[in-house]
Amino acid sequence: MEKNNLRKYIHFGAVLLFVRSNAEDSLPYIGEGSIQQNLERVFSYIEELNLKVSNNASKKLKEMKAEFDNKYNDGSNLEAPDGKALFEEINVLQRVILAEAEELSAFFPDERRYNTDLLFEDISGIFGRETFARLPENAQNDFQEAGMCLVLERGTAAAYHLMRGSECCLKQLYFSVIKQKRLDKPMWGPMVKALEGRKALDDALSGTLDNFRSGFRNPVAHPDKFYTIDEAQDLLGTTTQLVSLIANHNKYAPPK
């Protein structure tokens, strides 16, 4: 998915309108703010905005521009017949652009409890940048995916990524404490039990881990459970608390 600022589309429309409105006004063809300069902007926007049909439809206009570039390279004004031809060709291209625009959609995310830009592009700002930097890369990726899923209103997918990321952080704590005779398949319950056996968990972390497992982790893994956006945001709040406790634990060692 590509992020595009809608300002580009507004500018594109303004540039196209300028050429159409001034094509028959016998203005100087070259120079600052000229027909030539704005035609170049039209072609640039068509490519930048990936308007493939319009790009194909602009070939004749490009040929016309190449002809005008040679004809008016002395700075003279656009002659009336050429201005009329340019106006007609711009009209043809405009109809194609409007037809292609019917296939384009813009989606506007609803406001969340959390900053939308942070959710979509920089989830570390929600977890705390210093804490986030101490997490395994896989956990960081899962949490960023969860943020994007929240923006896109995929609550269950967000919950799944939050669960995966949290378990990855727990595993990092487990590996930091348990150096020998590790579990062949480290899973949530056995890892917590092993850490408790080493008296590595304080009351706050132990209780949070237990609440997270029973309240979120186990239900997320159940195929019949679907999470609303509000529930997924609740889970994000709980996850940030849990991850902060894990990553700032005195026996936690960040991955190298």
C-alpha cells in the first residue's frame, strides 16, 4: 500500500485547469508559469500518481508539446490555431483522467484513542521509544503491524499481532534468565512457570502475565473469538503495560 498526500491530486487538478483555461489566450509559450512549464507538470503528476490509462492517453499531447517546444523556442506567444488544438486535446485528456478517477478511492481512518499517525507509522511512540528499542525485532514488527491493523479497523488481526509480539518479549526475558536446559518449545505457560521457579518475577509482572494470558492470549488463539476495535485498543493498552514491565525488568537483556 502506498501513502499519497491528497494535496498532490489538488495541485494536479489546478495545473490541468491552468493549461485548459489559458490555452487560447495567446500567452508566451515558454517561461516561468508558462504553458510549457505547466504541461511538464501535468505529465509529471500523471506519472507520479500512477494514472496508467491517462498516461497512455497523453501521448498525443506530448507530441504536441514537442512540436511547440521547437516552434516557440524564441519565447513567442502561442498562435490561435495551436491554442485551439491544445485546448481540444486537454479536453480529451481531462475526460480520460476523470474516467480513471472513478476507479480511485481515498479512505479516511476514524479517530482512535491513540494517535493515528503513531499507530500507522511509528508504534514506538505509543510503547515508549526507549522501551521499544529494547525489544526483539520480531516483536517490534508485530506491534507495528498491530498498529496498522487498528487504523484499518482489523481488530482481530491487531489482537493477534499484539499477542505474538508480547510472547516474543516474554521469550526474550525467559532466554535472559534461563541459560541452560531451556524448553524445546518455549510456550507462554511453561515459560512463566520456569521464571517463577527461578523467582525471577515480581508480583506486578507475575500478575500482569497471568491476567494477559487468561484475559487475552488464550481467547485470541480461539477461532471463535473476534475482536472489535475497542477491544483491540483495550488490548493495546494492556500490552504496553506488560511490555514495559518485561523490557525494564532487571534481569531482561535486550537482544544483541
